[in-house]
Amino acid sequence: MAARWWHSAVVYQVYPRSFADSDGDGLGDLRGVVSKLDHVQRLGVDVIWLSPVYRSPQADNGYDISDYYDIDPRFGSLESLDELIEEVHARGMKLIMDLVVNHTSDEHPWFQASRDPNSPFRDWYWWRDARPDHEAGTPGAEPTNWESYFSGPTWTFDEASGQYYLHLFGPKQPDLNWENPEVREAIYEMMRWWLDRGIDGFRMDVINLISKDPALPDGEPLGEDPGALGDGTPFFVSGPRIHEFMSEMYSQVLQTQDLRLLTVAETPGVSIEDARLFTDAARHEVNMVFGFDHVGLDRGADKFDVVPRDLVTLKECLNRWQVGLADVGWNSLYWDNHDQPRAVSRFGNDHPDHWAASAKALALVLHLHRGTPYVYQGEELGMTNSPWASIDDFRDIESTNYYDLAVEAGREPDDILPGLRQMSRDNARTPVQWDASPNAGFTSGEPWIQVNPNYERLNAAAQYNDPDSVFNFYQRVIELRHRDPVIVDGSFEMLEVEHPQLYVYVRQLDNRRLLVAANLSNDPAEWSEPLGFVLLHNGGPLDPARLAPWEARLYELVGSPEAQK
Ligand code: TEU
């Protein structure tokens, strides 16, 4: 596979609303991002992925866009975005923007116009009559039984026109009709406008949902009771024309600037087979995708029904993705983002005794895989999930909708809250903890969401000059990737697959082999030292026969593989 610059790159995600507030309104903004670029550059990353800052009513924190060509005044202006692009480029980094084009806001002029059945914009969205032999506007009359990602049905009835419109997410996020070539051309034109403005690519929000089965069939019911909602994913996840649309987007927008760009598709529910189709360089669709298998292993009946996940299952899952994209395509590598709980709380142990070691172990384990790693804001500090006293503390539509419908269905709050506390996206959206000053240095005003009370202990200022800090460990891991071709181009082989505590794998390129060994458990693990020397270690005595809880080591192996046996 021809080497591309993003094979050795590391991407840092900024969720601007929670990153840094420059004007004291309690909300992060673009000037705040500029003020913290030295922090990002010091980490050593190559690309910043900026979550949406376009004009939006903020029903889903900006993933509901009402004007693709303007910046929401809450975050700044086009001028402040131009300043950010300039400052990022001046530091030798690139900036990719979030592209949210499966849906718009219901306040977008396109949707407002489409409300008129006679408007040429009617066909820019999915408007349909009530299901036959049902009275329009009554429960169960929705055109399909699909369940929304944000709970409830995916259709909302519009009294004025007597039809329903489709929204896979919230009612304020109507799905665009990508079957309509006018929609596609309008999106491509907008993408070209942003590339001409100097951005370096896109993170494409739920882009594998843009192609729906036009027959709009019902999904398998998700419950026993009559009228239960159904699983529509077989009819909109990587739908019938998805690869046609992605190829068209490449040829219409990306092709002429391909070499400088990074494109990553967010693809909920994507299979490895489909990921190969999306990321096969010969097919010219996108550079990489975000898979969801590993962040679905602790999901029971739904996201907030948390089930135990063991390390063997996690290893098998990540190994499948390494093997599946070894010869064709490219992996992204991530533990968390703005939609997932904090990595150290979910995959590590955020108890003060193990917090730092486990955060560093997770960094080493993830970043030495084959693929492009993503660091989510605050992950480089080991930021943890936050304590949530009641539903009133939550801000995220996904969490509050789930809670409201669960209470409506008769469940007790005390039965619902534990799952929300563990899995809510708000865990990732508490403000970045810059220092021990009020509000962790995030804002001089009233923050839009609670600041994690552990900020006085856990913050960037406390870590910069601590050689053993999580921040400095991330720096060393990222620097390794920039320096060592084995990490970028080497093969991957998982070892100790059935071991309940150890995550061990080898990367090999030509005659060089690196071995990662991590004890991802709260108990010591027996270990037999390989022939080699330790390149990086997350702390503690190097016992050749034992790995301490959450201890991680990177070895350069010596001698032939046979000699290691
Ligand atoms: O997320 C899509 C998506 O799959 C998430 O809803 C994810 O499934 C869920 O949050 C995990 O439980 C993208 C954006 O990243 C998310 O922030 C938006 O809410 C969503 O699309 C709609 O744009």
C-alpha cells in the first residue's frame, strides 16, 4: 500500500463547546481553541478534527446545522474560523471539519421551504403519507416502524401538510434525501467552498446512513408489545447506493486535492467487509472509517443497559479489525470521542490508585496498533467520567430523551440513572480541565455543563512538568509513531488471545519487531520477559516475572522469532 501522510499522523478531536471559553459566556468558542493551540501542538499531534461550529439551534450541540456557510455566533464568526485555520497551519498542523450532511436542522432554509408540498425543496427531504389504513397523526401511523438513535420513532407528523418527515436522530434533525441529485450537488458545492477556505479534509458524520432503501420497509420489532418500534438499520446502514454516493463525492469534490486531505467516515454499524470497501485506496471513497464494534461490546438491550465486557472479547474484536484491514483499507484507532464515555472510566480504572497507570496503558495499547490514532480532548490528561446527581445535571438530547421515554414507560429513575451515569455522552462533554482555578480554567462565566469536581487534582497545568504524567506519556507515544516505521507500516499479530488480564501483540517490519505487553486488570499478572529491551514503560519497577496492575511495556525484541519461543 502506497504510504500516505496520514498513515503516520495522529488526530486530536476538539469539541469546541467544552474546550475553552474566551468570552465568559460559559460556552467554549473558536478564540478559546486558538488560545489552547500550544497545548495541542505540544502533544505532538498532526491534525485537529473540529466538531461542528456552523450556525445551529444547538438541539444536538451543533450536529443540527441551519447554515453550512456560516459560523454560529456562540462560537465566533467566519473571520475567527479563518484565524483558527491560519494558526493551525502556522504550527504545522492540519484542520479537518465535521461534515454533517445526513440531515440538517429543521431550521435550515431548505427544510423550511420543503414544508410546502408544492415547493421544489419538498423532495430534498423524506416526506411520506401515513401508513395505509391508519389515521395520519395517530400512534402507529408512521410510514415505517424504525426506532430513532435518540429513542422514539423516526417520523414526525406535520399537521400543515398532513405528511410525516424522516429523522434518524432528533425531530429537529430531518434527513436529507440523497436520492435527489440536487441535494447531492448542493452538498458537494458546500464541501468545495470549505476546501477553498483552506481546511484539510472532513470527518463525515454518519455518512453511511445517507443511502436508504427507497421502499422504506419495516424493521424487525424490538419488543413484544404490539406497535413496538423496529430495527431499521438493515435499510439505512450502508444502504443500496452508499458506495455510489461516496465515489461521486470523491470525484466531484475530493479528487483534485486528495493528496493533502484527510477524510474519515463515521460509520455506525459498519461491518469490516464494508469498511474495506469504504477505505480501499483503489476505490477512492474515504481514507478511513470509525468502526463501532469495540464500543458496542458493553451494550445490552440498548446503549444504557450496560453489560460486562471482558478483555478477551475486546482483544478478539480489535484483532478482527486489524486482520480485516491488514491488506486493504486503513483503520482509525480510538477509545473515546464526544459520543462515548471517558476511556479511562470505561476501559481502564479511574480510581485514584489506578487512574494514571491505566490511562497510560490504554494509550500505549491503542497507539501501537496499525492505523491512525485519535485523541479526544482531555483523554491526554486522563480525564474521567463525571458524577451525575440527577437527570437535571444532564444536557445531551440522547440521554434526556432516553430518560423521559423510560420514565413514561414506567421505569424508576433509580433504575435508569446508573446506565446514564456510566454511558452518557455528557461524560465526554464536561469542560477540559486546564488548571486548578475555578471552573478548571475553562470559563470565567457559568459553564453550560458541570465541571468534573476532580479538576483540582486532574488538570493540564499539573501535568506539563511531571515527567510521569499522562500528558507526557501521550507525548512520548505520539513521538514514537512519528519516528518508528514499524508502528506505521508493520504487520500486527495478537498474542495471549485467551489471557484474561494481558493485552500482548507484536508489530513487525522486515527484521525489526516491537512487542506491546499490558496488564489491563486490577491484579498483578505473571509475565515471562521476552528477549529484548524496553523502549517505553508506564512506570513502576520492571519485574521480569510480573506485570503490576495496569502496567504497560513496549519492547524492541532481539534475535529471531524462534529464539523467543
Ligand atoms: O453520531 C452518530 C452515532 O452513531 C451516535 O449517535 C452514536 O451512535 C451514539 O451517540 C452512541 O451511543 C454522530 C455524531 O457523532 C453525534 O454527536 C450526533 O449526535 C449524531 O451523529 C447525529 O448527527
